Amino acid sequence: MSMRNVKPQPTATVDASLLAFATDVRRDLQMRPRQLQPKYFYDALGSHLFEAICHLPWYQITRAEHRLLEDHAEAMLAPLAELVTIVELGCGSGHKLALLAEGVRRRARPILVRLIDISPTALDLSERTLGRVPHLSVVGRHQATYDVGLRDAMRGRPARGATLVLFLGSNIGNLRPPVADAFLSQVRSALRPGDGFLLGTDLVKPERALLLAYGDPIGVTAAFNKNLLARINRELGGDFDLDAFAHRPVWNAEAARVESHLVSLRPQTVTIPAADLSVRFAAGESIWTESSYKYTPEGVVAMAPPAGFACERQWIEPTARFALSLFVAV
């Protein structure tokens, strides 16, 4: 992944973003257990570290999803005969959408693409990747959360033709089940009957495989997790000692989720001036930074009807245990 300068933003937008960051950090670090929100992983460095994670041999989600897209792209798009627009939530590098686009290569007119991501680095990279795909036309990029970005993207959709929303990479696994259900209903409310929603979900598998995926032996996932503390230091003036925290993944079988924690290795006090906060950590106390929920194929199918979708079809990669499911709005 090549480096690229982040495009300048208006000062007011930057100030508002920092204020929101500081407000969330102040609230979340005073919770029990202490927490930080995973959406803040994705500054420029965090986006690059996540791209590196996707290439690790122990993290099989990306390669499994690529195989499904390569093998079944045309079948995934076939139910949407009048497809005009594709919207990707959390576009990342753009490579997945490029693979899916092979399924529409023979269509007469280009597909309009709208990209949504909170990371400007991801938007830049995705736009550059998709700019090389002749039958796609990127007509909008939205640096926003999923809900805000989708609402803005739908305002500009054509009056006729179907839209396909992509939510890949098992990003839905970062949402607690009630929040995931509400999110699906929110997506459905933005769509018309006959529109599609392609959902990627990581499936339950042996504990050892899950812990290696979220705690690789060479430490890339640890760096990704610790960069959240480094970001607080850079942007909010914090004084986290990164060497005084250890990355720890935990498989919670009862909740069917992998939890990512940053564990304090000694008693210490951290100050964050921009959040007007001082936090005392005991040795062994952790900050819960992320949850990655895992699913069963049947559980994914069951999520569709309450949200106003029908599950048209599901494809499963058997080796890595990953699923792509096409929901159609009813």
C-alpha cells in the first residue's frame, strides 16, 4: 500500500472531529470496564496497519472473501438485473469492489459507485484502485460514519434502477447484536424494494485459529491496537507509555466474539489534556477496544426478515469459514 498525503480539511471540520474524539475518549475511559471505540483505529497509520493485517497468513478473512468474490461475482449480481449504483460501506482499499465488478463487465453502461469510509486514506486508495476499472465510475466519496454516509449517498441515486450496498470484511462483527439488527433495519430504510445488500460475515471456528487471527506472532495486530493509544498521544496530548500496555485477544465463547484488549502491565496514571482527563490504571487492568462477533450461516440468514430483507443466496468459503450473503429488500 503506497503512502499518499491526506487531503486538507476545513479547520472547523478538524476542530469538530477532535472535539468528538476527546469527548468519546473522556467518557469511554471512565467506564467499567474501560473502553475505547474501534472507529478511532482508522487514522492514516491505522488504515495502513489494517491493510497489512489483511495480508497476514493467520488472518484469513480477506483472502476467503476475495475467493468468493472471484468465483461468484456474476451470480451475486444476477438478481439485480437493473443494477445502476453500488455503495460500499467501509471501502478500504477498493480491491473487493473491483473483484465484484467483474460480474458486470459485460453490461452496456458503467456502474455508478459511491464510497463511504471514515478514513480519508482509505477513500483515496479506493478511488485510485477503482479508477483503473473501466466499467465503474466513482461519482461520490463520503468521509463519514456508515449511517451518515449512506443517507448522503442515497440522496444522489438515480430515479430508476437498483442499488447494491456492500458491507464486507465482517465489519458487522464489530457491532453488538442488537446494534447490528438496528443497523440492518436502518440500511433497509434507505433502500427501495428490489435493492440489494451484500453482507460479509466471519463464521465461528476453532479458538486457536481465532486467537492467531487477532494476535499474530509478529505483532501487527498488536501495533494496530496500540496505535489507538498513540493516536490519543498525537492528537489529544496524552502521555500513554505504549511499552506499558500489552495487546491481548480473548475468545468469549458464550457471546461468540473475539475481544481485543490493551492490558496495563503496571500501576500507572495517564493524563489526556485535551479530554481534561487523568486515569489511574491498576496492574492487569485493561481497555476494551474492539469486539469481533462470529456467526453461524443459519444465524446470518435469520437476520434478514426482521430488517425487511429476504436472503436471496449465501456463499460459504469452507476452509476459512467465511460467508457472503445477498439480502434483497422486500
